[in-house]
Amino acid sequence: MNFFRGVMGGQAAGPQPSGAETIQKLCDRVASSTLLEDRRDAVRALKSLSKKYRMEVGTQAMDHLITILQTDRSDSEIVGYALDTLYNIICNDEEEEQDENAQKQADDLGAQFTDKFIEDPEHITLLLTLLEEFDFHVRWPGVKLLTSLLKNQGVQVQGIILVSPMGVSRLMDLLADSREVIRNDGLLLLQQLTKGNAAIQKIVAFENAFERLLDIITEEGSSDGGIVVEDCLLLLLNLLKNNSSNQNFFKEGSYIQRMKPWFEVGDDNSGWSAQKVTNLHLMLQLVRVMVSPVNSPGATASCQKSMYQCGLLQQLCTILMATGVPADILTETINTVSEVIRGSQVNQDYFASVNAPSNPPRPAIVVLLMSMVNERQPFVLRCAVLYCFQCFLYKNQKGQGEIVATLLPSTIDANSISAGQLLCGGLFSADSLSNWCAAVALAHALQDNLTQKEQLLRVQLATSLGKPPVSLLQQCTNILSQGDKIVRRGSKVQTRVGLLMLLCTWISNCPIAVTHFLHNQENVPFLTAQISENLGEDERLVQGLCALLLGICIYYNDNSLENYTKEKLKQLIEKRIGKENFVEKLGFITKHELYSRAAQKPQPVFPSPEQMLFDHEFTKLVKELEGVITKAVHKSSEEEKKEEEVKKTLEQHDNIVTQYKELIREQDAQIQELKEQVASMTSQHEQMQTTITQQLSQIQQHKDQYNILKLKLGKENQSQPNNQGDSSQMNGLQTEELSQLREEVEELRKQHTLLQSQLSDKDALISSLKSAPAETTEGSAEGPDNTKLLQELDDLRSQVQSQSAEIAQLKSERQDLLRKVEDGESSSVPSSDSSLDAAKMSKLENRLAAQTSETERLKEEAKSLSDSRADMEQQLASATSTVAILQTEKTKLQTEVQESKKEQDDLLMLLADQDQKIHSLKQRLKDLGETVEDEDDLDARDQTDDEDEDDDED
């Protein structure tokens, strides 16, 4: 311990050892001491010397410190000292040198020690293992050390962590640490870890990073939070920027909806802290990352839709129209809204409906355009407004029509300021930047919209009192060509370039506009004079644009003006300018240094107003037209005629092919329709079969029920006479009962008459039998037996006599009944005979009534069953006929399908012949030196156009 006292400042006699010698002795002590306390004291001493003697400690002690991490992991104190010492010699942030050379040397020193540490990848793995320790004195210095390693040699350390098992997961656990200092330094560590490494970004995202970071931002107060919110936002930007997989995961996880509360800034916008401005700026950048134009169109459209549905776009528009918002936040908000609505019809329509909170309310577009043409507004703000207007009109023909309509005579409102009036005012103002911005904005209102190009030709301007109005096209050319104050105002390169870009966009692909432009006799001489002059470097760009404008007049000329046909304009170029000189001047546009910068991205970003010369969409137009204009100028009239003939032939063949394709499509549609009909009829047939089966089963059930009823009815008829009681007695005869009795008497009379006739017949038979001879015929085996026959006759006579007695009795009973009926007697206590008659009559009536009702009921049931059976048999016959019809139609359809296939084969043969002819014609064109696009290129272009149209619809 005396040794350490001398090292740490004890008053020892003799010369003091140098720093290098002291560090050497401490390293020896660390390496050779067997006691943990001695090693701990030595490492603590190295830590205290590591900042002042960084080179010496790093050179001599690094290996010993790594050994301590490997062997003494059980002692958190010595491990913490070792990690702090390594951090001091590797970290470059805490250097106090102010000299740049000294700082550079310190940075190089940190990189050298980092390289030495990561020579063995196991050292990084060891460090990741130590981060699992919960002890604060181990985990916190470990986080800081790994962060410094990533800052110095990020790519190499990222590669080691990526292949380390559970390496990224261990680092993600730092965000869940309850100690804020470790959590916050863990955020800084993950920022360095995710820089420029898409694989690690994906792993971190799928380790639930979005959920944790958004929770931290909410806990810290969102935009009102501190530096921790800024660190979380920077980490989110690392994870999402240029990483389509993470962007899709962010959207699918419904995290866009959780961004909306960030932009609820409230009504009081007077006090904005610097940290709040920084946080909100990063939040707006995060929104822009999700809808950046460099992303795939489908992903951008999906995010734009989500932002509108969750109300995020509405919240941004609220900030846009709020007062007291700092200028840089307002500028970034305008740029963010621009990209949220770019190419999205729904979002563009919503933006068009937003009004500023003014009296009277004005559309947000008008308010923004007022800022764009106001030269007192900041330059970056004016650029942002221009970008917003461009994004509003991008693939938005409806919006383009609304802007152009504000310039037409029939829609102008003198009491309000419209977007068209502001654009015209900026186009002809004294500020060249306003001229350029207004010209570019108006050009975007005409982009790829032939209808609006023709509509804008109707716009008339009143230049001064007493003079007739001139068209907007004429006024633009006047600014370029006339020699009054307007010329001096338009002589600035920026103004002239803006007007030339507007004219080129306006008349391109619009023969009517070309005719209007050429109708002014001064325009062509002005353009040829500008192109043929030898002007300075600044004017070369204007000359190139003039050449482009003249070339458009040639390429899109419909030869409606006799003095300025295609051929005469080419002859004029050849005589006044020269074809080679014309092409050279045309090439000045793409060679300009600001052209390539504008072609990189849609947003107009310029370091200064003087460099604001090219528009992104205009660079696409130049790229498209430069080659075709060059060819059009060099072609002779004979070549043009041949090319037109070939084009006509190709168009005819294309029309034929198109017709065949349409015919095939129609036949395919018909076949598909017939297939659907067959499928429908088949399903109907199956349904009918099922219905018939059900009906047959129902018929069988009804038959079974009918048979059961018949059996029950038979049993009831047999048991009914025995079950009827004899308790009914007649106490009096009512009117209805008397009528029934009269009917019964009539029936008895009839029966009596019938029995008398039968008795007479029998008496006659008996008499004839008595008079017959009583002899038998010999040899007859089947002769009558008179004895037996006589016996039967006696029996029959006795039966007749008994029946006669019964008839006589019935006659007497009938007479009594008739007498009673006629006399109307109604005795309360009848005699025994009358009681017996009444009982018999009652029994007869009851039995007759019961049997009659039961018979009627059975008849009705039998009739209903018979009718039901007839209906079912009729339905079965109808279904059988329907099946037969369906079978016939199916056979017919199969025949038609076979015929259609045969027709398709014939059409394919015709198409093959047409393709062969087209190929030969294209080969002839190639032999003539013409460039002919292959059909694959045309199909690819058509597919691209279809995808663009799908994006518009989304």
C-alpha cells in the first residue's frame, strides 16, 4: 500500500517517476497481483490517469484491462473501473484541446485504440455479455464504451454485433431500464448502431422498438418534451429513412395514428422554446419520411390515405393556418403538407377546401400564393409554397381546371382575389423571383393537360387603358420580344427562363397553341435572332430555351399556317441558324450545372434566389423532347413522307390487331358469360332435383298417413255400434226433429214398397217351383236335387214370413209414429213403446250422422291427397322437361365453345401473319435508318402508364 501512496501523491523522497513509468508499474501490478483488492486499486489508479495520459494507458494497459473483464467478472467494482478506463482512452468527445490539429490527433488516437480493441471480435461479445449485468457501475460504463466504439468504427462494430447471438436484443433491453440515465444513453447507443445498416434497423424494429419509442415520447411530453424526445425521434428517423420494410411495418402497426397528438400545439403559440422547435421539426421530418416521393408509389399512397383518415393531415393544415408559428416550423409544415397531398386525389381535394381563419375566409391556396409572390417573405418560405402548389396540382386534373378557371372571363370575381389573379400578378411583377415562381406554378397547372392548355388560350389581359386586351400567350411573348419597359424588366435571365419554360410547357403536345404562337408574326424572327446571336455565358441558357421553343413549334406543327409549316421552319433554321448550330444551342440546356441539380428531386431547393432557374418537371420535358426535336430538324421532306406512310401503315396494322384483340376479348367475355350461365343452370338443375326428391318423400309420407287414416276409420266403424249409449230419450219433439222424422218415415215407406215387390217376386218363384215336375233326367250328373231345393224353399218361405211379420210390425210402428206426428202430441212421460222407438231412432240418427261426417271427412282428405299428388306429378313432369331443356342448352353451349376455340385459332393465325408483316415493315424502317421501338418497350411503357393511372385512382 505504500507503493500506491507514492503513486497517488504521497510525499516520497527522491525524484518523482514519470507518467509512463507509473503506468508501467500499475500494469505490472494488475498483471501479477494475486489479491483482488490490489488489482482493484491498481485499475482505479489507471482510471484516474487515463484522461491525462491517454496514449500511455491505452498502449500499455488495454490488454490487462480486457483480461480483468474476462477473469474478474464476479467483482462489479473492478469491472466498472476497467470499463471506465477503456472508455476514457477510446472516447473522443471529452477532449479539452481547442486546437484543431490537437483535436484531429485525439480523434486519430481514439480510432487507433478502437481498431486495437475490435481486432478480436470476442471483445465485443464480452462487452455485450457485460451489458446484461443489472449493476449500475457495470452497465452504464459498458453502454458508453460501446457507443464510443460505434462512433469511431461503426461499420466494423455493427458487423460484429449483427453476427453475435442475441446481440441486438441485449441492446434493446436498455430501453426498458428503469434508470433514466441508462435508458437515455441506450438511445444514443441505438442511434449509432442503426446508422446506415438496414439489417440492424429491421431487427431493432421487430424487437418492438416503435412501441417503446412512442411510449417514451408520450411519457416525456411529446413536442414539449426535452432532449430525450429528440433522441427518440432521431432513432425513429434512422429506422424509417430509406427502409421500405420498416416503413410498411410502421404503417401496418397503426403507429401513424399515434403521431397525430404530436401536432396539437394549442392556441397559444407565443412561447416556443428552442427544444420544442427542434422536436417539432424532427416530427415533421418523420412524417415526410413516410410519404417521400422517393418511396414506392404504392407505399406512399397507403401512408397518405392513413394520414388523412386519422386526421393527421387536418392537424397539419391547422398549424399551417395558425398564427405565431415560427418561420422555420411553418416552412417545414408547408413542405410536409405538400408531400402528404402529392398525387393523392382525396388529400388534394381536402386541401382545396381548407380556408384561412380570416374575415372573410380565404382559401389556403390563395393565402399561400400571396406569400409566394410577396418579395418581402423569406426565400425558403416562398420555395416551400411553390412546392406545395406543385404537389397540389401533381396528377390533379380537377385542381388544374379549377386554377385555370379563375383566369377565364366568365368566372372572374372582381370582389375577391383568386389564385389565377395572383399568378398573373406575379408573372408580370417587377420581382424576377416572383416572375419565375408564377411562371413555374402556371406551367404546373398545364402539365399533361391538353384541355387546360386550350382553355388558357381564352384568357385576355387588359394591359392599359384605351388599348384592346391581349391574350395571355401574346403578353408572355411580348415580354420576351418587345423593346419597352417590359423588356428591361424581362431582360433578367431568371424572368426570361421562367417565361420560356412556361411557353414550352404550354405549346408542347398542343397543335392549337402552336398555331396561336406562330400566328404572331414577330415570334419566329425573335427566336431565330436570339438563337443565331453570339451572346455571353449567361445568355446561352436563354438561347437553348429559345431553340427548344422553336423545335416544339416544328415537332407539334399541324401545317395549318401556310407561312410556318414544318418544312418552311426547317428551311428557315438551315438558312438563318444552321442545323448543327441549332442542335448545339439546344444542347446547352442539359449541360447547365443547375439542370442536373433540379432533375434530382421534385422539391425546389436552392441555396440562393439567383440559382433558381430550372423546375423538376421541366427537366423531364427537356429530356423527352431533345431527341425528337433533333431528329425532326435533320429529317428531309422525303424522309418525313416515308415515315408518315410507314406510320400510317403501322397504325392500320395496329388498328387491325387492336380490332382482333377486341374481338377476342369480346368472345372471351361471351364464353365466360356462357360458362356462368351453364354453371347457373347446373346449380338450378341440382336445386330442382333436390326439390323433386323432397316432394317425392312428402308424397310418400302423405300416402302413409292416408293408409293409417283408412285403418283407423275401419276400426272406428267396427267399434262404434258397441260404444254408443242408449241413454238418450226423447222428452219432446222440436220442429227440426219432426222434419227429420218425416224424412225417416218416407224412407221406411220406400223400404216397405221395395220389400213388397221382393215378396211378390219370391211368391211367383215359389209358385213356379211348385208347378215344376218332380223328375230327374237320367245320365245327368249335375241335375237339380228337388228335395234339397224344396228344403231351401221352405227355409226361404220361413224367412219371408218372418220378414213379413217384421214388416207388419214396422207398419204398425209407422202408423203409430205418423199418428203421433200428425196429432202433435208431446207427452212428458211417454210409453215404453214410444221410448223404445225414440231410443232406436236416436241410435240410428247418431250412427248415421257419425258415419256421414266421418265419410265426408275421409272423402275430403282423399280428395286433397289426390290433388297434392297430381300437383307433385305435374311439378315432376315440369322439372323433367326443364332438365331436358338444360341438357339441350348445355350441348349447344359446348358446341359454341368449340366453335369459339376454332375461331380463336384462326384469329391467332391471322395475328401471326400480321406480326410477320409488322416485323418486315419495322425491318424496312431500320434499313432506312429509322429508330423503331420494339413491342416490349411499348408494352412496358403501357404498363407504367397503367400503374400511374392506378396511383391516381388511389
